[in-house]
Amino acid sequence: MRRLLQAMVFFGLLMGCSDDSREEFIPHEEDPIDESLKKAISNSSETGDIDYYIMPESDDYANIPNQDPQNPLTAEKVALGKLLFFETGLAQIPQNDNCYEAYSCSSCHIPTAGFLPGRKQGIADGAGGYGHNGEFRMIQEGYEETDLDAQGNRPLNPINTAFVTNTLWSGMFGAGGVNKNTEEYWTGVAEVNHTGYAGLEAQNIEAFELHRMEINDHVLDDYGYRPYYDKAFPDFPEEERYSTTTSSFAISAYLRTLLTNKAPFQEYLKGKGNALTDNQKKGANLFFGKARCYSCHRGPSFSAMRFHALGTQDMYELGGLNTGPDDPRILGRGMFTGKESDMYRFKVPQLYQLKEYVSFFHGSSKTSLEEVIDFKIKATSENPLVANDRLSPSFRPIELTEEEKAQLIDFLRNGLYDEEMDRYVPTSVLSGNCFPNNDTQSKQDLGCE
């Protein structure tokens, strides 16, 4: 009997081990939400694979796309460009002396505002003050409205511009991409396209003059930038090395590294399934499906070198400074080509960091993602210059429930938000100046003095 009991106990232990083992090795079935989302992502991808949407690392220079062959990325160029972008010391030729060395590229591209202005309209020369996040910019004494370096469209975001070939809402800068065989339109500020440079390089050359900035001996020697140019551009003759062209090359190199590659959606694509919440996954499913966002917002940054008329309001209608109904910027692509078919069509912008935006669309006509989604659901022109029959055929009404709207907004606001963008901001610039602004009020607002 004792042996029988021992055998029964032993057999029971074996059965127990066998049951546990069988449960442990049951294959895990993928969550239906993930299965559906990955299928939707793959179906929208140009390669048929979700890896298509993964951004390279910011220092993986060999794999950052759309580099200008005349300006290949190097660590030295990126380091110089990172300083120049935030350097208020470049403001050497302002309209009036009280704005000397008082603004920078980052005056209108504030990292904590999603690399956009902290107000509806960016103002460089002619304004002062910062507030808490760039929202407090007021006209400086001695400036008239027409003197302001204020653009009639909200600036586009410089992040993820590695996925862009031609810049501005009109796509006017850059000799290649969508501007191939458009030489007849390369006049005025677009004459720079005759250099053959890509969009970023061409635009940033023009930006120095437009934004009243200069590289001179004071900047090079008193602030110590000359050795940085020597390291970044050793192949340039000395008489060409310290110029707006090389400065543009450095800033463009830096901008191509501004990648939101740590956002939750990027982590999800790399295999971290819990990087997105279930609510955000449902929102992403809507993005790639029912809401049809992907039909215009394509590629890893959800931008596209395509132009669409949506009929949003222009900045002059909303109180913008130094702009009006005759501002050519409100014509979109038509500003560049002059074609009737291009009028009021604007480039598709990227969609990361929307959480920090204070305004949306070319005219800053919406101030929240909720307003944006409601406008796109309705798909009706709000611009008196753009009749409904001129709207893009891709811009059609859709139906979303309140729950679906909330899910889509959660994905856009939080799933595409990289919270570590301060990694692209220097702790100081060589001049020692305050940045992004260096006027008296800004220095007080920013705690620089």
C-alpha cells in the first residue's frame, strides 16, 4: 500500500508538471487591436512593411534621407548649425539698433512650442519680449508694422525636414523634387534654385538676407565661430568658407537631424507594443483607415510633397501683422508657379509634436486639434477666396463619433509626441547671449539677467 501511495503521488507530480509546462508554451496570440493596426500600417506603406515609417537615429548620417549631394552630413556641420540656429549674435543688420543681436532663427522656431512660434505669427526683427513660451512678442519702439520681419503665413516646422525635398508652404525652394523642370519660375527669391541646391540649403541662403542676419569678423573672431567653420568646411577655400552659403549648409545639416525618433509611435514601430495605449492604437487605426488621414499625410513624418486646397482662413483675416489680401503667400503653390490650378494649394505638413502647437494651418486659423478635426470632418471652405469646388478631391467629409474623435486626437497629440526634443538644443551659444531672443524684455522674461 505504501508503494502504491508513493507511485500515485509521483504520478500526480508528473501530471502537474506536464500541465504547467503545456500552459507555459501555449503560443501567445497577438492582441486584435495590434493585429488590425499593423495590417493597416503595412497596407498604407510604400514598401508594404511597417518599418517604412521608422525614422533613423539622429546621428545615423548615412541613412538620413534627402541630403543635398553638395552638402553631405558631418558631425562638424551639425555641431556648427546647432549653434547658429540659436545664436542671437547673428542679428547683425536689423532695421533699428534696438534689435541688434536681439533675435535668432529660434525666435520663430521655439523648441518648447513644437519648434514653431509661441504665438499665431512669428516675428523676428522688430519685436521684443518672450513671455513664458514665446507668446509675448510686441512691436519694438521705432518700428512701423511694415518694418517688421513678420511673414504672412505661419512658418512650417523645421523638425523632420529630412523627409522634405522642397520647402515653404509653396514648395518654391529647391532645384529638385517637385521643382524639376520648373526653371521658368526661378525668379525673384527663387533665383537661388539655379545653384542646384536642395530646398533647405536654398531657403536658408535666402533666410540670412530676409531675416537681416550676417556672418562677419565680429561673429567669427569675437565670438569664436571661425574655428567651427574651419572644422566643418575644410574643403572650402578660405575666401568662401565664412559665408551665408556655408552657414546655410551647417544649419541645413543640423535641421536634417531634428527627428522625432523617440515618440511613442516610433517606439511601437520598433517593437515596443506597450509604447502606445489601447486608446492611441484605436486612434492610429482610424488615422490609417476610416478617417483617411494617411491619404494626404504620408511617409515617416506624415508629410508629403503634395499640395492641396483646404480653404482655411489666411493670417491677415485673423489680425496678422505686415500682411493683407495682396500678400502673395496666401496663394500657396500658386505664389511660385502663377498657375491658376495651383492657387491656394499648400504643402502637406508633418504631424509630430502637435501637442505643443498653439496654432494650425498656414494662416494659424485653428488653435486646437479639436478645431482641426472638426474642420476636416466638415470639409467645407472657410476662405472667401476658395470656393468649395476648388477644394482638393482628397478633402471630403467624414463621419466620426465623439469617441472616435477623442481616440484620433489622442494618437495625434500623444502618440506622435517626442518629449525629449531638448536634446537638440544647446545649453549656450558662443556669444553668451540670451536665446532665442536677446532684447531687454526677453532677457528678463527668460531669466538671463
